[in-house]
Amino acid sequence: MTSSPISTPDGTLSGHAFVPIDDDVTMCWNISWNPAKPLGKRRRGGGFNGVSDGGYLPDTTDWVGRWRMVANASNDYLRD
């Protein structure tokens, strides 16, 4: 399932893509792009609105081993 892009006053387009991985896991991609601005350096992770989400755990060989977030239920999603 995907959502239609939404535009902000400055022309930034944003959208989400929800990709089912298996019966228990759905990966959500959050995408933003402004066609009037140059593309920056590619990055993996980095948070939302400048707030760090902790990034990713080291890769493993299971189905979603490259996409496990540091912030998770075992550490209360890095909340203090």
C-alpha cells in the first residue's frame, strides 16, 4: 500500500510506502523530496525533523536483519 504524495508550501513532496515483509512485519518507507532543491548526500536513517532515531542495529542474516532499529521495545524506544 502506498499513499498519495502531499505537497508543502515550499514544494516538498512527501509520501509513505507500506511494504509487508511477512505475517508480523511491515516496513514503512517515509519519502520526502523537493524538486527545487538539489539532492543531498544519501543517508541511511537519521531520524525525523532532526531528532535522532538511534539508527540501525548491525546487519544480521534474518529476513529484516538490515532494517532493525536501535530504538525498539527492549529499550523503551530510547525514551528517557
